[in-house]
Amino acid sequence: MQDVELIAPQLAQIDEEPYYHPVGDEMSLFDSAYRNRLPVLLKGPTGCGKTRFVEHMAWKLKRPLVTVACHDDLTAADLVGRYLIVGGQTVWMDGPMAAAVRAGAICYLDEIVEARKDTMVVIHPLADSRRVLPIEKRGELVQAPPGFMLVISYNPGYQSVLKELKQSTRQRFVAFEFDYPDAELEATIVSRETGVSTEIAAKLVKFAAMTRNLKGSGLDEGASTRLLVHAGTLIKDGIPAVAACRAAIAQAVTDEPEMLAAIHEMSSSIF
Amino acid sequence: MAAPATAQEIELLLEQWLEPEFTRVSVDDLAKDIAALPDGQRAFALDWVRRAATANIQIGHMVARHVPNMLGHMDERTIEAWILQAMDARDRDGLKPALDILRDPQRFVRLGHEHAVGAVFDDIAGIMRNFVCGLSGRALRLEQGDGVWTDGETLHLLPVTAQMESAADNFQLAKIMVTMLWAQTRFGTFRADIGAACAGFADPIRAQRAFHALETLRLEACIERELPGLAREMKRLKAATGEAANPAWTGFGEVLADASATVNDSVRLLELAYAESAPDIPWQGELRPA
């Protein structure tokens, strides 16, 4: 198999600083974990800034970033790579994780609990002191260079018996929890990201707080910071605030008619 | 076939349908009233008297008595609905409920209007429960009751909110009522000893009404700061009710609009407010302190 061509995707670094406003000590913790070659687990609700944080840290640490959005059908082979037939030749194509390991990149597996269980076979040896990626089909053991870092995330709110992170996995990681920023900071973020005034941003944040009050009382999740940014973007573009909130937030968080109507009444009360 | 035109002809029909020899109720005046109607209305009235009398003679008699007058200011479909409701009530619950409906046709019309444009509790409760949960962050209960009031745990709304002319405005009114009740719990109305504050007045009930009106003004200001979109709706609905502002109450409102105002300021102003006639605020509801 030694003569089989290996194709490893080239990974680019992030040139422009992704906007991220720290909420606590997450930046220094991440920095320390990176320097000490420890993998990181990020917990938190959807749209609270986990992915943006990883992008920012990849930029700050000057490492390429490989992001994988995990899903029900994601297998270990999808992460590691597979043989392909290209022009009558058999070639080996590295998957995103193998590419990240070879390049010494930050590999971010978003919503890891969604992936199939066999992915743990390749995650575990990378996430402990061995820091190796076994590529079984090639009979290869790729040693992660010092620059490589494994980051995974999941939303504890979505956990079920079928989709929970096992202790044998989670106890390999330095874990820190994310939540939505406090109201003042969240308004600053929304204003900075969308260009809307701080007054409108503050109203959007107040609206989000009302929807978050409904978590567990009819909603699985309230409006995330990401959705506020969407609504703010529409408002900045000239869409009336109530219509923007309905399209970007209410319709995004629920399909239930009475809940939709209630959320609409909330936004019309605030704007 | 043309409807009988003269009072004598109509009286003969009414004697046949309403059996006055047994009921001892005269039909000659009824016949004159029906005879005075235009052709189409006369035929309509006689048709319904006949049909109602086949169900029950007393019902037929009531229909004959009220319909000529009702035709002057009510459309035929509404009158039909009124009679049918009475006949349904008789079939379902007996004669007395049917006669109660027939004795007060204006009430039927009023209820019909309320149900056409009113915010019916069962229709809006799901939305309002979610709305108030979003406001409060806790699951305040919302129940149908005999008034608009709260004990701090449960918000009560009337079965139908129908003070406004349109369905949209009545929904907004119900939403404002729910918000005002939430505001009582959120902004501390019940932190005052309301009973004690009102007990020293010659008329404690009047004092409590004045205190409630003061608190409503204070809470309106709180809502304006928290929910400016809703405050705009409140101003619009207030303007629609057309009530003239009392200068004394305007002054109280200015004091209570200060962001630092608390329920203690309402208590402090009570002596002055007691002397004034309290404003009629559509979403004020009632105060029922424990």
C-alpha cells in the first residue's frame, strides 16, 4: 500500500480576527490548554458563541482550523479518510481529522454527541497523552505535532439517553461551560456584529430574555445570540423590528401556533 | 301565498297558534303590532310566531310580543338566531332558560357582539400563558374568573374581554390586562398593607379604588419603561375610549411616573386622590387584597 498516493487537503489559517468578546476566563483557559496539549470540551446552548470562540482562538494562536459539524451518519471513516479511485488509480484521501492532525491544526468537532459511536475509536487516542490518530485502513499511526489541538462541543440541553457523552470520553477533556452573555455584553455584541444602535440591541436582548424564560415551558431553547444577530442584521437592512423578530427569531425557535403568537406579542410589546 | 295584512286576519291566526282561551293572554295588541309591519317583515314575524308556537305556546307568545319592535333596529338573521337559541335552550334545559333568553333580546344582542369581537378566554389563554411566562420567568397561572384581578400567583381574566369595538383591540386589551396583573406582582403593589392604608378613610372601599387607580398609573409608567411597544398600544386604546383627563389625576400620574416611585408613593398620595373622582381605566380590573 506504500505506493498509493496520499492526498492531504491544504489547510488555510484565519487571516482576519473573528470578533469575539470574552465572557469570563475562557480565553486564558483555552490558551493554557493549548500550550499544555490538552483537548478541550465546550458545553453550552446553541448560538451562544462556541464556534466563534474557537475561530477566534485559532486566529489568535495562528493555527489552521478544521471544523466538522457532526451528524447522525458521521463515521470514523468520514473523519479519518478513505480510499478513492481517481483516473484508474487508487488514492488515499485524508478526512478532516487526519488532515488536521498532519497539519498541526485545531480540529473542532461541533455537536460531537450527534456522531456515530465508532468515531470514539479515533477520538480517544488523540484526546489522551498518546495524541495519536490510528488510520486502520492504512496501517498508519499519525503522531499529532505540538500545534495540534482537539476541541469538541455539545449542548447538554439536547442530551438524551441515546445521545450522551460517555464518561470515558468526557474525562479526557478540559471542559468549560458557555452560556449567553449578560444583557449588557450581549447588547454590545449584537450592536457590534450588526451595526444596529445600542438601544435596539438592548431591546433585542430583552426580547431574547423573554423567550429564554420559556425554555422548558413550551420551548426547547430561547433565542440565541446568533438569532439576535440575524434579527439585528434584518433591522439594519430596513426591515421593521417586529417583522425581523418574527422571521429571524420566532419562526426559528418554534412551529407551535400559540407559542409563535405569544413570541410575536412579546416582540411587539418591546418594539 | 301573501301574508295576512289586517289586524283581524292576524288575530285569527294568533288565536289559532297561541290558544288564548287556555293561556288567558290577549293577542289583539300583538296582532295590531304585527299588522303595522311592512309586508316582508310581517310575513317574517308571522312565520316565526307559528314555528315558535309549535315548539311551545309561551315561546310563540314571547316571539310575537318582541319581534315587531326588534325588526325596527335589528336584522332578521340576528332575530332568527335569538329565537333558535331560545328553542335550543328549551330542548336542552327546559322552558325557564328559554323564557329568560326571550325576555331580554338586548342581552342576546350584546352577548352576540361580545362573542363576535370579544377576546374569548379559551381562545386566548394559551397565548397569554406563554406571554406572561416570558414576562415573568415563572409560570404564573392564568384562569377564567368573575373579574380581572390577581392574588400574586394566579391571574384572573373575564370569560370574554369585549369593551372595545374590534376583535384586535379586545385582544390587545386582554394582553394589557394580563400585563398589568403581572406588573402588580413584578413592581410591588402587594408590598403595601393595602387594607391598613385604606382603613382610616370614611369609605375604605372608595379609598381602595383610589389606591388601585394610583397604582395603575404607577404601573403604566413601569410598563412604558419596560415594554414601550405595549405602552404605545395602551395610549392608543386610552385615546379610543375618549375619557377626559382629570388634572388632579394627571398630576398624580406625573409623580408616579418617576422611575424611583414605589407603592409607598401611591400610599402617600392616597389622601389627595381620595378626594377626587377616580378615573375609569379600561385595563384596571379589581384589587382584591388578601
